[in-house]
Amino acid sequence: MLCPIDGRELQLTHREGIELDYCPECRGIWFDRGELDKIVERSKEQLRSRESSDRGGDRPTARHDGSNAPSKKKKASSFLSDLLEFG
Ligand SMILES: [Zn+2]
């Protein structure tokens, strides 16, 4: 399939078990319909699990000296940004 914008051949890639086509030229991304549904479902699941862990209830809030604080900001990125980020 060719990019409708610039006519480049789209690259097929797999991310998180989802197949998608992207254009190396303009970075446009095309999903098959079923793949898009998967992505929507996946991101809903992620939101739900994030909500439930945020409401951890009786989890202690004490943080000691912060030496265990995560330093990797990258890890905080969402499923979607992982999916759509091309090096
Ligand atoms: Zn393009």
C-alpha cells in the first residue's frame, strides 16, 4: 500500500501484537479496522488497571527517603505512545 499523502511505500510493523502500516516519510499511520478496535480495547484496559492501582486503598503513602523513586521517565509513557513512537 502506498501513502496517500506522498506516495511512499508503507512499512508494515508489529507493535504490542498489533499490525500497523506507517509511512517513513510523513509518519502517518494506518490501522486495519480490526487493529484499531484492538488498540481501543487495549487502551481502555490500561486506563482501568491504572485507575484501580491508583485507588490502592490502604497502600501506605510513606515514601522513606525517596531512594526507591523511579528515575525512568520513559516508563511512564502510555501504551499508545509506545505504540505510535517510531525511532
Ligand atoms: Zn506519507
